[in-house]
Amino acid sequence: MRVSRLMLVTLRDDPAEAEIPSHKLLLRAGYIRRVSSGIYAYLPLLWRVLQKVSAVVREELNATGALETLLPQLQPAELWQRSGRWAGYTAGEGIMFHLEDRQGRELGLGPTHEEVITALAGDLLRSYRQLPVNLYQIQTKFRDEIRPRFGLMRGREFIMKDAYSFHASEECLKGTYAAMDQAYRRIFARCGLRAVAVEADSGAIGGSASQEFMVTAEAGEDLILTSADGSYAANQERAVSLAPEAMPLPGGPRAVGAGEALATPGQSSIGELCGAHGFDPTQTVKVLLLLARFEDGAQQPLLIALRGDQQLNDVKLANAVTALCSEEHGTLLDISPLTAEAAAKDGLEPIPFGFLGPHLADGVLDGARSWKQRFLRLADATAAELPAFVCGANSLDTHLVGAGWGEALCSCPQTLDLRAAQPGDRCQHDPSQTLEAARGIEVGHIFQLGRKYSAALEATFTNEAGVDEPLWMGCYGIGVSRLAQAAVEQHHDANGICWPVSIAPFEVIVVPANVADAQQAELAERLYGEIQCAGIEALLDDRGERAGVKFKDADLLGIPWRVVVGRGAADGQVELVERAGGQKRDLAASELLATLQPTIEAARRGLL
């Protein structure tokens, strides 16, 4: 391919819309072009990258026995309603683009395909003799992101590989899950990525177990917590740890656990309270009021107790509320702070926000017009374990010192793990070790779905005993377009992209310093032809630009090797430059192929 035919437009300055290095570089180097918010055109160079990533994915999945298919992007709402996810994806998170056709039937643009594939499996897989089956596809998905950002990292349209396996037993499912885990590790290694597998929350997909594959990078949106011994790694949404030991409250419980009133004018935050009175945050209990909204219209007030030094993990809370309430009320749509303005709007008397205690009575909800008039009360274990603590007195400018769980104050609510694990926390598996933090970009996620979808959609098979039972399912996703950008995030320098050979759009770029020089132009053309004939993917920069411009563009594009044909052409000499690291060497043009070919072949095989 010749650069003059590539429709290549590079930019010298960072686009204003781009925030992270990979987004800036893909735009500057002419790999992508923004069409609208969260919507990008994949230009020819990036399309070559995506084809190479897809080829690696296909090779590894085909090797496991998976079969490629292609499912419709338009999906009927009825399937999603049967699985219970329609409301969550449209009215809840609102991430599904949905529409009505001319007959008034509701449809969604697929962000994922569990419902469609399960319905098909229910029609086609009738006997245990047909199992297991693993089907995958590579296609465009759609998500109506609230705030698209970071280019291909969080867009509204993206390319994804998703696979779905069907089994006659949980043991068989676990076997395929393990095989896909290994296939994923090979895929990321072959694509030149340093990826770490971490425990993850299953989120809206669901299932009994899931694991994310994270590409470590400073620009990653996810916080990964790992142990130094390598035996534990988890996304912060899922991570567990041992909280720091609480400092005992001097004097212990007061007034048989009811606590003693302390005037705290204007001290509505933990920081203000502790700063004014010398308390340690671990001696305090803070109370959060939240409102959970459900598919059936129910709005459930939540009263959550946490130790004062801890932060709420929103994902753990949503999982807990779903487990406790979804059978009665359907899909959890969202959880939001319960504010004074919202309380007044719903007809409630003023609530002393900033001075709340866990003993806040349900009576404050009397008169609520649209909310349930009883709190769902939950406590994190760090709060529940305190024998004596400082908390709000449910009266403005007043706290209680020496309060304790029991009849004098209130019974301890249902206790769960609701706190967000933090870097520096002690590890549960070995308290002598502490959690370390890194940023990560999620490029893959695998799930053991169990029977969540097959039971809901009545996708059954006949087992060896002749009895019908729901299929066991697994689900396995890779963000193909996100992976390409993650590779740039992990492989770049001050001058541009440094593509791994296996997914680079071209392996070599031949750059004649001066195309007006007949000897340089002739040698460059000859080497370009020889390199291509040797099976190496080559790009020839045949533009009439100055040498410096072409060298800067070559660095920006990130092609792994650059062959510079300059003044040495008269003597049959060229310069070979390796993009990663910038090592240069002069050699005879006649030796170029003998030097390049084994190096590129080794890199293709992942040996370099």
C-alpha cells in the first residue's frame, strides 16, 4: 500500500475532544475520525488492525471448538421482557437504544445477545447428545452511554466478540469456562498486551461467577486491587479486604448503649466532627439515606450504616438490594441519594441530614406519597462490629457519644459487606499482605451464567434420564475495538504509537527521504516490492513531503520497522529503524530481507 493512496491525514496538535494518550494518537495518526458523540469511523489503517485482532480471536476460539455465527442486531423487546432485563436496560440504566417499528412493536439495538442466543438454543438444542455447544460472533454492539468519552474506550457503537456456551451440567460449563479463560490469555498475549485476570462483579449480565481481563494502563477507568503474592486480584467493584482495625472509643458504651448527647453545631461531616472533638473516624458510624427505584414502580427508602472511615461500594449495595427486593418488585432500576428536597417534595417533615443515627425511626416516612413508609436497613460489617461508637442523634447539631447496638438504641440491621475495599487494606487470604492498586482497561469478561436465561426463556433439553431441564450457560466477551485502543494506551511514546507486530496495520514502512532523487526512488520501489513478495506487509511513503515530515508521520503511525532510503542509496545502503525503542542500524539493501524476515516471523509467533 502507498501512503499517497491511503487517504491519510495526520494532525500535529492534540484534538480538543481527546483526553487520554491513545485517543489523541488514534485521531492524530488518522486511524479514526469522530462522526458524532461516541460514534467513530474506523479508517483504513485501524480497520486493518481490527481485522488482525479479529483473526487472532477467531484462531483461538476455533481451536477450542467454538463455532462462528452472526446474530441480528435488532432484537424484539419480548425476549428481553421474558428474561426480566428490558426495564433495566431501557428505563433503568437506559443504555439500550430502543424503538418501535411501524406496527408498534418494540425493538432494541443489541448491547449484548444473551436473550437471542438462548431463544435459538431452546429451539435447536433438544437433547443432551447435542451438548456442549459454543457459538460466537464478532459484530457491532450499541450502548446509549450517558457520557461517551475516551474514543473507542466508551463509545455508543463498538465492535465486540461475544460467545455463548450451552451445557448439560454445571461441571461441563466449568470446563468450558476454564478453556475460555486460557484462550483469552493466549489472545491477549498474541496481541501484545499485558493483561491481568481479576475477579469481577457480574453486573446486569448476571451469573454465579465472572472474571475480567484488564489491560494495565494509567488511563484505565477501573481500579484493580491485587496482592503482592499474585494470589488475589479483583476489580474494586468486587474486591474484598480486611478493613483497618477500629480504635476503641474511650469510655465504651454510655447510658447503657443509648449514648450521651454532644452538641456539634454545624459539624455535619465526619471530618468536621472528628476535627472538632478529637474522635478517630473508625470510632464513628455514618448513616446514608438512599432511594431504590424498581420496575414495578415501587420506591424503597434505604438506611445504610457504615463505619465513618469507610466508603460505600455502590455495586455491592445494588446486588444486596436486588437479592432482597427483586422477587417482589422486579428489576432494580437505580439507587440515588435521598435528599432533603426530594423528601419535602414527597410530603415528609424535615429530616436532620448530617446528624442521622442508625436509630432513625420509620415514622419519619409517615405521609410519604410515593415511597414505602418503612426503611430497608442494612449495615456494613465494619459498623456492626463496633461495640461503642459516635453517631448522629437524629437532631440538628447533635451527636451521640458511646452509642451501641441493642435495645437502648436500636437493633443492628442486617449485616453485609457493603464497603469499598481500598489500597493498603489487609488481604483476607493473608492479613500480612496488603492490597496494591493499579488502573486497568477492561478488554474481556467471562461469565458462568448458570440457568438464569435458559430458565426464564424456557430453553430446555432432555437429559439422560429423559427429563427436561434448563440448559447450563456460559458467556464470554472481548471488546475488539476497545482492545485495539488499549494496545495503543499500553504501547506508545512521546512520538506516537508503537504497535505490537501481531496487530500492526503494516509491519514495515519504506521511506525514501527524497522521492525526487531517482536513485532513492528506484531503490525504495525495489525494496518495497521485495518486502511484499517475501510475505511482509509493507507501506511505501511515496509522498513528496520533506523527509522530516515523513519520519514524524512514520513515528506517529507506529509501524514496527522503518526502512529509510536516503543518501546512501547511491552505495546500496539503507537505514533500518525499530519503532519500539528507536534502535537504528545501517546495512546493505541486499541484506535487508535476511535481517527483517526472521525478526518479523519471530514477532508474529510471539517470541519477541
